Amino acid sequence: MTTELGSGDADFGFLVPVSDSPTLDETVEYAAREAREVAAETDEHVDLFLVAPITPDGPPGVTDRDDVDHLLERAAAVATDTLEMTDPEGSVDVRTAMPELARYPPNPVEYVDAIVAVADEREIETVIVDPDHRMPVETPIGRSIETELRDIRGFDLEMAPVERPARKGRLVTRGGLAQFLSVAGLSFGFYLVLGGFGDVMFDLVTGGVTALLVAGVLSRITFEQTPQPTRVVTTAWRWLLYVPYLLWKIVTANVQIAYVVLHPSLPIDPTMERFEAGVWGGTATTTLANSITLTPGTLTVDVRNREFVVHSLTSGSREDLLDGGLERAVRFVFYGRSAMRYPSPRERLAVNTEANASDGGAETETGTGNAAAGDDDGTAGESS
Amino acid sequence: MVEYGTVAVGALVVSGLFFTFVAVVGIYRLPDLYTRTHAASKSDTLGALLALAAVGVTFGVDTATIKVALLALFMLITSPTAAHAIARAAHDQDIEPWQRGDES
Amino acid sequence: MIEGIGIGTGGTGSTLLLAGAVGVVFVSVLLLGRVMLGPTMQDRVIALNVIGSNAVIVIALLAGAMDEPAFLDIALVYALLNFLMSIAISKFTVERGGVL
């Protein structure tokens, strides 16, 4: 690592993304020692950047400026303490940065963008990541800040060797009465359905005990956010609209597949497509990915943050995918009616269309959504 | 009433069987793993849904029908997820998709 | 339920369901060819996954044909296992380069 840094730059830099995690102090200590070592080896001045993006418009208590400020101060104090013991000449400077994110809720890509911007400004190439780093945003399945930084942005990335108390965070959310009751209710209902309604008293009692046990063990990892009754109801209502649409799409898909498969000359033209989906968050991404798999000639192969890799069987299905009818439907389910006005993947990719508009399906706004939309109600992502 | 039910069951079973059959033919005929996954995930899901619908109709209004619905919902969620997992495993191992032009 | 194990309801409906089950079994047996042919591990997994789904369908159809709602629980568990099989094998092939 040190050799790669040994180019002729005047200043070397290390960057540490800071979040509230149990292993933050250890990470900062490690980064400080690394920075000091490089400074000693190369006789150069080294900057140690502690970076924590904030969202000014966020609801209070989530990513407050004060909270983050406090967190950075603490981290800086740890770094300075570590350096004082080992670095009397003061060849390492500890700096902090609080880049502002445009809107709340930020998506993971924007979050990493903000960190990368700081790094680029100072030409920093080495990032030291806390293994338990937590982005203040929902992340889709299994992709973390380290994947994003190393594999996609190409940073020289190091994981701080910390002793982790347990694999906390990520999976475990704050428990609460709402979570507990929802899980208990759901498992109770499930129990009754499976058990039938034979011996009512017995079922109720055993079901109740089981439900409480399940809720006690699992209520903390079941939900991404605290369920709010009003939200649940509106989302459930939208789901009711979405499911028939999806079923219809599934039937069309299958007729198409049946035609292709049974056709003597097997008229297929498979390709891999990459596109950035207009949804984020675990459930929404999963829904879109699964819906894509189930519908006309398309199959989700890989998902990294918002980047979908989709295998499509025929050119017609490719067109359909880029028209974005499904994506619009999923946006409707999760973000509401206003979010449906969002440029389709085709417009975002600026792919030159062959004006081969296949069937419009059942959605209301089949035509190309207007390209100027994309900034409504804060849920829209960046339009590239 | 009974006749309608029987006709519906028959239609559902036959169409379900048809799509299951399409899935199998697809898995044999299509040239590579990704395209086979298409056939497997889509046709087989619909085949399963139709067959389960037939079973649901047979049971009529009953707790068993709720179970059938649960089963259908479960397959609707797991089957594309499994297909995705398999395709992604292949993709991670850098298995190249077949394209028009290369034979076999 | 009415006549114990046999084809309890006996109507045309259950005969249809039974016939469907037979058809699905037949089709699944055909799939074993793909499991043997491969050529990659994933091809086999896909074929096995479909066979598993078909098994679920068969169990459900039999539940309908014989009027045995208890079979549906078995189908549910089978569907769960089938899903886990696909996920587990995919995971192992990615992380270990193979199951065995």
C-alpha cells in the first residue's frame, strides 16, 4: 500500500468515511497509525480526512448537522490522541469534512458520490473503511460502501482490522412496540391459517405463545423501518392495483415465451443490458428485480445498488424494458402517484429508439413520460 | 355450478400443464443457461399458479384455499428469486451469454 | 377423506386433477435429461429447481384430487426446501467454486 503512494505528490491523503458505529474509534486509530507510518516513510506531509455526509433537509434526528458534527469531533479527537503519542513532529494533519447531500432521503449512490467528491478534490486514492460502516440510507441487498468504492469507483481500499463485537448493524434495526406487534400479529395469523380452525381454544393458546416467541426473537430484524399504519394501508392498496397488472404481464410474458420456445426456428436474440433503475431501497429493488424476471423475456442477472444487469431474450422484450412500464408501476407502489412521472430508462440512457413501440399494456401513461420530470417530491433520483 | 367448476378446473389444469411443458421444452431447446432460466422462471411459475388455481377451485371456500393462496404467493416470490440467484451465480463466474451468431 | 385414501371425491374434477398430476410427473421425468446433460452446474440447478416446483405442483394437485388439505402443508414445506436448495447451491458455487 505504501509503495503505491510513493509517487512524487507533495501531499498524501487518507480518507475515512465516518458513521456512528461501534468500531469507529478503532478504525480512526488504525487510519491515524497508517497515516503516520506513511508520513515517516516518505517524509511527506499527510492529510487524514474524516468525512461524514449530511442531509440538511432531513427530518430531525436522522442525520442532524449537530449529531454529525459531534461524531466528527469525537473521531478527530481519537485521531489526534493517537497521533500525539506517536507523531511528535506533527506531520499528519487531521481534517474533517461534511459534504451536504442534495436531498433527503439520499440514495447510496449519492452518498458515495459525496465522499468521492471530497476524495477527488484532494486527489486522495486510499480510503480506509470501517467494516461496520453504516450509510444513513437504505441499501439494496448486500451491497455496501466498500463494494461501491472499490469495485465501482476503483479506489485503493482498505478495511480497518477491527475486532467486531458481533455482526451488528445492517440487519438489526431498533426494535419497538410496532415491530413487535406486527410480527406477532402476522405469525399468529399464519399459525391459525396453517393449523386450520379445529380445536379453537388450543390453537389460540399455542398460536399466541408461538407468535410471542417469534416476535421476541425476530421483531428486530424483520422490518427496514418502523411500520406506520397509514403507510402500510396506502402501500397495501397500491399493491392491490399492482398485482393484477403484474399477473397480466406474466401471462403476456408466458404466451411470448411459449411462442418463442415452440417456434421451429427458435427466434431469439439474447443480450445483456445494463441500466440504472429508478428505484432504491431493499423492498422496492427486490420487487422490481423479481417483476422484471417474471415479465416479458427479461431476467435480472445482477443488481448492484441501482444498477441492474438484465438478460433479455428477444429484442421486443428489450424495448419493453426500456419503455419502463414496470419500473413506473413499482415506483407507483412505493413512492406514490406523483412518482410515476419520471423519465423512462430509455430517456435516461438516451438510447436511440427505433420507434418500435410494442404493446402498451395496461398502464395509464404509456407514452414517453416527459423528460423534464425527475425532480418531483424528492423521491426522484438524479437524472443523469 | 358443478359443471362450471369442473370446466374451470379442467381449463386451469390443461393450461397449467401446457406451460409446465413449455418450461421443459424451453430448458431443452434454448441454447444457454441464461435463456433456459427464462423458460424455467416464467413458464414454470405460471404453470404452478394455474395448477394451484385449479386446486383452489376444487376446494372451494375453505381454509385449504387460503393455504393454496399462500403457496401461490410463495412460489410467485421464490421462483424469480431462485432464478435470479442462479443467473447471478453464473454471471459471477463469468459464464458468457450465448448470442445470435455463435452456434451451439 | 370420505373414502379414506383413495380418490375420495370421485368426481370429474378430481380425475382431471389426477390426470394433471400424472402429466406433470411425466414432464418432470423428461427434465432429468437436462440434469444429466448439464453442461454447467447452473444448468443442472435450473432443471432441478423446475423439477422441485413440479413436485410442489404435483403434491398440491394430489391434495385437491384426494381432498386432503394436509398435503398442502407438505407442498408448502417442499416449496421452501426447493427454494433453499437453489439459493444454497448458487451461493456455494460462487463462494467455493463448487458444491463438492
